[in-house]
Amino acid sequence: MEVRIAEKGSALLNELIIYAENCSWRAGKELARLMREDKFRDWERVFAVRVNGRIAGFCTLAAKDAIPPELPYTPFIGFVFVDENFRGKRLSEQLIRKAVGYARETGFDKVYLVSGEVGLYEKYGFTKMGDLETIYGETEQLFEFSFH
């Protein structure tokens, strides 16, 4: 198992675009579009996890997520997905740890995450800040991970 950043122009990024486009999660198509259109800027990154050479999941670290733009939080871990064939192997934890480590190296002292999943991110050290309405009109939970 390895988690790597899918660098712009890399074979991994191209493979990840195809994988995300065809994965079972509807948000994968949106991530594929964002990668194809080179929408990740500056310090923003896409992470891929491979198992035995095969992509098994992904996540991103980006300036914003599906929260109202007036909220001041940044950066966000988003698009967390692990292929059904690889679930239960703690791959999402490895993806999140890599994204958190990268955020810290980049100079951030906190990261945020928006999710409807209950009880998942707390076990990775995130604290629930509360519920919020996303820009899509859905109620989700806002989580924070602090490096202090």
C-alpha cells in the first residue's frame, strides 16, 4: 500500500482521472472533471492510494469544500473515497494522514472536513464542530483537526 500525490502531468494523475470518472461514487465524475481542467492550484493536491499497483481510493486537500463561502475555514480534506473492494483495510485513514501531513508541511495548523458520515472521522482525531447547511442545501457535519 502506498499513498502518493498525483502531480500535474504525471501518469498517476492521468490514471486517477480515469479511475475517478468510472468509480462507483457519483462525486468521482466531478473530481475527474476538476483534475482534467487543472482546477487544483498553488498548494492544493489530490492524493491516491494504491494497493498492489492498483488505485484503491483518493482524497483531496483544497482551499474550500461545499460550505458557504463566507465561512473562513481552510484547508479542507475532501473527496474521500475508497473502492468497495478495498474497504476495511484502513485506506481512508492512510489517505487522510497523508493529506494532514502535507497540510502541516505546507504551514497550516488545522484542517477541516465536511461529511455526513457519523463516527468515522472522530477516530482519526477530528473534532466535530457542528452541523451546517452545505451549498447544495444538505445538512452535513463540519470537523476540525488541529496540529496543536
